Amino acid sequence: MKFLRRISLVSLLIALALIAAGCASAQSETETVVFNQEQITPTRLEIQPGTTVIWMNDDTVPHTVTAGARQEPSGLFDFELVPGGEFEFTFDEQGVYEYYCRYHPETAEIIVTE
Ligand SMILES: [Cu+2]
């Protein structure tokens, strides 16, 4: 009986560890994009749905994170990043999300895979 109790305790611990691991992998991830020297790094970022992208401005001038193409903004987001500023957006839906800076020629894209 004592032996059985020990086995069930071990299996309970294993089950808890598996649940914890499952939660960790299901947790939303973050990716960072940096503006520096009037350039966006990376210009092309592939992410899974649910990922939060954080844009950081490491420059001495303001930039914008404006969704869409320069001639055709999508309106999804349009954020001014002051020097040292941050903006984050979570991408839940699959697709290709272009964005650009309204002040400079920078363009980049986020690809949300299946
Ligand atoms: Cu810019």
C-alpha cells in the first residue's frame, strides 16, 4: 500500500511537471525589433500567432511604426516612437503585415505563420 502511494505521488509529480511544461510552451512569446541609425532590424520577422512584437527606438530621432504600405496605411497601428521609446503589438492572425516609418524611408514586415 505504501509502495502504491509512492507510485501515485511520483505520477502526480510527473503530471504536474508536464502541465507546467505545457503552460510554458503555450505562453505568448515576444520578439524585439530595433530602430537604429534610421534602420529597422530585422526588416523581416517571422512569428507564430499570439506573439507580441516590441519595437524599440535606439536612435536619437523619433520614428513611427505605421502599419501598411506608405501609399496605403492599413490603420492597424500607427505609433510614434520617441528616442528610447517602446511600442508593442500582439499579432493573433496569420498574414503578412507590412509597416513603415512616416519620417524616413524605413520599411519592414512581420510574417505571422500558421
Ligand atoms: Cu524613421
